[in-house]
Amino acid sequence: MKTLYLLRHAKSSWKDPGLDDLDRPLNKRGRETAKTMAAHLRRAKITFDLVLCSTAVRAKQTLEPIAKAIKPPRVVFESRIYGVAQPELFKYLRGLPETVECALMIGHNPGLHDLALALADTKSCNRLPPADGKFPTGAMAAFCFDGAWQELRSNGATVLSFTSPKEIAPRLRFRSP
């Protein structure tokens, strides 16, 4: 059984309109969201064999608190995750080593949302935002499937969960230490 988490980078800043898209950092809300998701992963005891992260600054900054919280054994910064469509992301996942049981991909929309919808089987796809809906910044979808990465196909994974930062923040804030 393989497990895949898809995390959209947290909210980025548009403060400097002259900045190249790849170089845009997180804004204040985005930094808080990244910390919230890191705390959620730590509390839920979710770990990854491999983290695949876009080379965009906002994706790397989303990863920073997560990496501190869960200390993944391997992180790969991958330019092929930035600005590509769902078929390319699928192709990339199919090339993962079979020793990887659980992976996290930190990427961008619309490719990430399209990938999530393409992965989901018909019984669990209603757990995801619809194609005309929103996969919010900082949100994460979790999937599982039987078989090898190279055999990953459309509608071949079960959606385990879809978590948005807005759902998590109140639970973390009011939880007793």
C-alpha cells in the first residue's frame, strides 16, 4: 500500500509586482498556514519517506516548518513540479522508487488540483473540491493505492482525507497542551 499527500503551497505575497513568479515568498498568512500544517502533521504523527518540493520560493517556505516538525529522511527540490499540468505530475510520480511507501508533494495549482481529481477513484472523489471548486492554498489531500508507483493510474487511488488550514487552525488553537 502506497500513500501520497498533495500539499498546495501556502499563501504567497504579491507585494513586489516586479518579482518573478518563481521568487515570490509567502505572506504573513502563508507563514502561519505553513506552521499550522506542520503542527497538524506532527500531532497526527504523519511522516514521509520522501518529500518532493517545487523549487518556487513559496513552496520551499511552506516546507520549512514541516521539515522542522517531522524531519523527513529525504527531501528533493524538483523544478519539474513548478508550473506543470497534471499529466506531467503523474509521470513524475510514476518514476518514484518503489522503496518509497509514503510521499508528500508540495506544488501549485492548477496542476495539483487536477492531479488530485485525476487520482481519485469514483467512490472517494467527493471528498475533494470539484473541478470548478477551490483547492485552497495550504490545503492537503491524502491518497492511498495498492501497487507500484509505476502502475499509478487515473482513478486508481482512494482519497483518505482533504484538509484545509481553516479546518485545522481552530482545533490546534483550542487543544490543551
